[in-house]
Amino acid sequence: MEVRVAMLAPYKWRVGQVVWADSHDSEYGIELHRPENFWGIYFPPEDWELGVPAVTVYGGTEIQGASQPRSAQTKAPETSSEPNALQVPEGGTIAILRGVASNGIPFQERDLILPVGERNATMLIGPMVELGQKLSVIFSKSCTETATVTAVSHSREYDRWRIWMEFSRIKLAARMDS
């Protein structure tokens, strides 16, 4: 069956066909006639870290769950009540943010994340998100952390929303670039 897939903001549409359907769960797989990144979701290339300022994790144990599937994760032994420190350059670093927008659509954004205090950071993103929303922040291939949205700007900057996030498992420590 041929379908027309449309996005409202920015408005654009493409023609495709249904290649898989589960009408019971209202799930459908769509193949575009011309393969392209219509939704604007970008996956990091293999060498995405090469031009990015380094982020260093300090602590006695490796951060669990950074790049392991949930089935392979084990509970880390409690060696200290103090969270690991994640040293981010003072001017920020590039990170990938994954989550679910206010409209229920999953998103993935890659942009500059700036540390603001010990457990908070700020970032500009395209979709609007709800306060309290849990987001995955990918700093590198081996370092993924969960953050909670604590504030959202009232107006857009450069056609994007500024959000503030709080990390519970790590401390952010700004590092002076030399």
C-alpha cells in the first residue's frame, strides 16, 4: 500500500509504502521510495569522538550501563556514596541527547552541552520536552548517563529550546582547557 508521510514542523512530505503492519498494536513499518534521513535523526559515525573535547570519568569503578545491553549489566559494588566525577571542558563538549518529546515522538539530538554547577548542564534542542522527563546523554561510546529535565526556556534561541538537566549518578567538573 502506498502512503504519504508528512512532518508538520518543518513541513515536508515523502512517498513510501507499508512494508510491515501489526494492526492490533497500531504499528506499521514504512519504506520511503527514495532512501534519505527524512526524520532528521542522526547516528554518530564510527569516529565521532575524534574532533570533540575529551570527557574524563573519575572514580574507582567503571560506570555501569554505559554501553552494555541491560541484560549484560550487573549491579556495581557500593564502594563510595560519592558519585563519579565526569570532567567536562569549561566551554562544554558535544553530546548526543536521546529522549521522548512532549508530543510523544522519540528524538535524538547532537549538540553542545555546557556544565552548570556540579550536577547540572544545559543544552539547546529542537523538540519541546516536559519537566521531569528522563533523557539519555551520550558523552562517548563508553559513557552514557541519565539526566532529568529541570527547566525549559520560555522562548526559543536560534529556533531551539534551551533545557537544563540534572544528573543524579555523576558530578560534572568543569576542566580548564590549556
